Amino acid sequence: MDDPRKDPLDVLKEHAVILFDGVCNLCNASVNFVIDHDPAGYFKMAALQSDEAAPLLAHFGLEADYLDSIVLIEGDRVYRHSDAALRVARRLDGAWPLLYAFIVVPRPIRDAVYDWIARNRYAWFGRRESCRIPTPDVMDRFL
């Protein structure tokens, strides 16, 4: 029987996709934040460790075990580190798009701050034993 789920690459025709570390508490809180501030449902999500993320990572030439950063895929473009975070903020409702102004800060500086937080995320925010499983009320936001 055919899998009724959409091919993850097909989703890119209508949505941007955020791939995140599924065991990271900070990352999971960030996903909840995006869901709450993206009422139009522009973003779809998947854990980097998931079967749904694997074909996207492969298609865009990223390692299957890539966990260094969130990955934002918009159309045929891939963004990571601070570029991804700022591009996500730019699409949220409220005042969050104002954060996109930080794009003028040179990428090496932005990414150094991003990477510092990423390196310490488990120590500061903890980690889960397994990847997040979406609840029925937000299932449509995930691949």
C-alpha cells in the first residue's frame, strides 16, 4: 500500500521546512514558538533525526547526522545557523520580523553567537531521551 504522506520534497512547493534537533529542549521550545507565531502555517517541521528529514538532507547535500544547526529550506535554498533563525523570525507575526535587521551584522559574528548557544544548548536547556512526537493538535505542522 502507498504511504499516504506527502513526499517531503513536494512540501517545498507550498511551505518552508524547518529541520531541528528533536532531542534538544531549546529546539523543541523554538518549534512551539514558531507554531504559535505562524498562524498561516507557512512552516512545516521535522526533527533532523527523523525519516522525513533524511531525503531533504540528502537532496541538499547535508550529512544524515547533521545536528549543528537548525536547517531552513525555502524552495531550492538551504539556510543554517543565524541565517536560518533570522529568516524564520522574518516570517512570524507580531514584532518578530524586526529581528531580521540583524542580518546586517556580518555573518561570522552572527554565527559565532549562534554556534556558542548551539554548543551549550544541552547543558543550559537539557535534552530529551527521544525525539518529539507531535500531538494531534499540531500534527499538520510536521512532515
